[in-house]
Amino acid sequence: MRLHRNLVYATIDSLNAIFNEGEYADKVVARALKLDKRWGSSDRKFVAETIYEIVRWKRLYSEIANVKEPFNRDELWRIFAVWAVLRGYPIPDWRQLEGTPERKIKGKFDELSKIRKFRESIPDWMDELGIQELNEDIWTKEIAAQNKQAQVILRVNTLKTTKEKLRAILMDIGIETEFLKDYSDALVLKERANVFLTEAFKEGLFEVQDASSQLVAPLLDVKPGMRVVDTCAGAGGKTLHLASLMQNKGQLIAMDLYESKLKQLKLRAKRNGAFNIEYRIIDSTKVIKKLHEKADRVLIDAPCSGLGVLKRNPDSKWKLKPEFIENIKKTQREVLESYSKILKPGGKLVYATCSILPSENQEQIKHFLSTDAGKNFTFVEDHKILSQNTGFDGFYMALLEKNKS
């Protein structure tokens, strides 16, 4: 087990782009993996996992290294040295790693690991908010669960294949998967693999979608032939799930503020063989008004803090700001009030977020039901999913029904 200079240089360059230039970790990692065609799968795995680990533990590692943002190149090397020592790598005699104080690093790690905000590597404000909203015990367990690496979960595209057939296809190319009890369309990878390179993916036999996210579309109880509206479709993971549950029959309207996201969805839908989807950009209030009381089902996958998906997006711990959460709560109220008007009397609506904060979830539903727009709705059920209980993403989903008269 030794460090290779070209892989470490790629890692340092990537960390500089994420920490100092504000780039998103997933984009930076994707770019880094294309740097050298000679790299094998273990080289690429080292680069991707090391970048994500150092991003995840930035506060802890920078505290041990005694450096503060913005990090210059020497300071990035010091953070990297902390990672290498704690991961048990022998420190090579490179100029940048000269004088790495191994014993001091381990001692400082033991000391800081007693304090939650350092141990879990989160900003002070996030720690305070988590305690305030969830209580200390639940927050302590949840943030620890959110710092574990996310598993790779596939959602089988039932328009094209079955769970059993897909499992056999992947087994033939050396990718082992397991069924997930209580998740009807999910397969979980036994070991991480780049599934996007497989023919099965290119043929649209599956999408990568976390298990918690896979519970949202079934809660909406869609039937073939219905008119269903996904009001915040984005790149469309849940839209595609709805299309398969509708067996491509009926009308599925995918809406979003951003045309670029709907273009991505179109490409994915084509690969999936989902052809009952219509695309509408929300560029004025008219787009919503035209649909008033026209839909059998409405999904509001609301914009949120993303505090349920930190294991998947560790850099959002550093990009997220408290004022963003306050503003997004106002947006959530507005979209609930506006988009709920699309539903016919007797129809069903699901409000979902990938947040674990009650103020973005249960409290938004409670507030909506007390408004003029919400007084015609009845609360049916909700599901609060915490990562500490499932190992998957933190999620919230609530099912409401619109009264018939």
C-alpha cells in the first residue's frame, strides 16, 4: 500500500478546485477521472474516494493540520498528509510531505474525536440547527450515519426488464447485486462499480436511485391512463419511476423552472423507453393556471436543504448556508400553495424532500393545511426516513388527498 505521485497530484488539484474555486465535488471528480487514460480502475477508485473523503472530513482534517481557509497549496498538502496518516499509508519522502508529524496527528485526532462538530466534521451552525430540530440524541446518530459512504442502489426499469433478469445480466459481467426487502424495484450493489459503463445501463434497463427516493413515486398511487404532474421534475429520477409505474399509459407532465434539467430528462426518458412524458418549463404563472384542477395526481418534490443526502453530497456541508435554509422554507410554502391547485377534487398529492428537518417537512404540511389553499385537503400519511435507521438517504414524504367537494 503506497502513494503514487500522479494520483496524489490529481487529488490535490481537485481539492483546490472544490475548496478554493467553489466547484462541485461530483463535477471535479468526473473531470479528474479522465485525466490519464492509463489509469486502471484501482487508480480511479483511489482518486475519487480520496477526494470525497477529504471533502467529507474537511473541518476535522484542517483542524488537525492547523490550517484555515482559503488553503494554499502547502496547506492542501498538510490536509492530505493528515488523511494519509489516519488511513495508515506510509509517508513517502516527497518534498511536500517532509516533516509530517505522524504521532501528533494521531493524538490530535483522538482529542478532537470527543467533540461532535469536529468528529462529524460539520459547521457550528449546522450542529446547532440539528440539535434544535431533532434533539441531541437523534442528531448525534443521524449525522454519524450521514458521514458513511452511500451504497450504490439501482432502480430496475420495469418498462424494459425485471429485477431478476437484470440481476442475472449484471452477474454475467461480474457485478453482484442483492434484492432489498420492502423496495420493489431496487437492487443494491455488493461492491462499488461503474455501472454507467455497462450495456445494461446504455440500454435503459436501470437508473441509479437511492432506496429512500424509490419510495416516493409508489406513495402517489398512480394508475395507467391517469394524468400525473411532476411539478419539480429536475433531471427526472422520480418522473421516470412514475412513467414505469404508469406502464407508459396516460399523460405524465414533467415541469421545471430550468430547461437544461428537462433536456437531461428527455435524454434519460429516451434511453428508458418512457414515451408518455410531456415537458413544460415553468416560465410564467400561466403554465400552472392552465392546469388548475386537471391532474389526478401531483408530485411536489420540493427544493430543500438536502440535509438528508450529505453522504451523497459531502461538499454541501460547506456550501450550504443558514440563510439558504430560511429562504428555501418560503419557497416550499409557495410551491405547496401554488402547485396544489393543479389537483382535481378526489386526487392525491405527495410532498417530498430530501431533508431531515421537521421545519421543512411536517411543519410545512401542517402550515399548508391551515391555509385557504390547504383547507380542501386531508392528511393521509407521512414517512420520516432517517439514515440512522435504514442506512439510506434521509427523506420525508407526505400523502394528501383533495376533498371531492
